[in-house]
Amino acid sequence: MDRIVGARAAQGARGRAGLADAFREAFAAHPSGVAVITAAGPRGPVGLTASSVISVAVAPPVLAFSLSSTRGSVGALLASSQLAVHLLTSADEELARRFSAAGIDRFGPDLDWHPAPTGEPLLETRGTILRCRVLTRTPVAGSSLVAAQVTDILVVGTTAVPSEGPLVHFRRGYHRVAADG
């Protein structure tokens, strides 16, 4: 217990900037699932890679995620009432990289996708796609926390559990996890 108390005191002494750095480092060492979130923007389809998607409720199904800007794709996603959240598998690492890259046409001619009936882009992925209706957008410390109700679940095969393992983000990189553990 002395070690924990000492660690807290040391972080507190770092000040606000030091605490922010320690917070980033703590979450860099905490693995999270990887998703691509897409929407129909005013100038065409938009999307980005996110590792902040969480399950909030089951009945009705609600998820949440955070966005740390309001420019570009993020602004269009925040303005949209319909989203598609693509939960990526280990076979989808290229999609994660594509939608996290800046300055490229993420929906270029070499990307397989089609619009849902409500307009949001649905990517060809091995993972599960959750079509969502945005419920709330809450500003939090320069970011936005978005809560969305799942309206439809699209799966590859006959079950919502993909045959491939998940793609996770850990220590600022993508890692593949085998489906069998």
C-alpha cells in the first residue's frame, strides 16, 4: 500500500501537464478494441478509427465513444444523426490504418463499401457492424462524448461473434489477438 500512496503523491507533484502525460501513458498500456466509425457527411462519406468505443447498455443497446476534435471528419461525424460502428477483427488492420491516416482519400476507389439505407457508409469488414442513431453529444474537456443507440447489427456469417480474433490498440500500435485465446 505504501508504494501506491507514494505513486499517487509523485503524480500529484508533477502538476497538470505531468498528470496529463501520466494519464496518456496509463491508457497507452491499457489495451482497447479498435473500431472504424463512419457517417454520411455533407461533402460525402466520412470515417475515422477509434479505440474509445464502449458498451453502455443492452436493452436498448447503447454504445458510447469519444472524439477529441471538431474539425474535418470528426465535425461531420458529430453533426450526423446516423453512424456505423465497425468493430474490427485482426483481419481488418489495414482498415484501421487507412481510417487513422491524415490527408488521404479514405473512401478512394480501392475501398469496398456501400451506403446503408440511411446513408452511413458500410465497409467490407470481417467484423461486426453496428448501425446507430445518435442519442446525445456531450462536451467534456475539449472532447465530445457521443452516446448512440444501436438500431441494427450486421454480421459476417451466422453469428455476431467473428471467426477472427479482435484487433486491439496497445502501446500506440495495433495488435492481433488469436480467436482461440
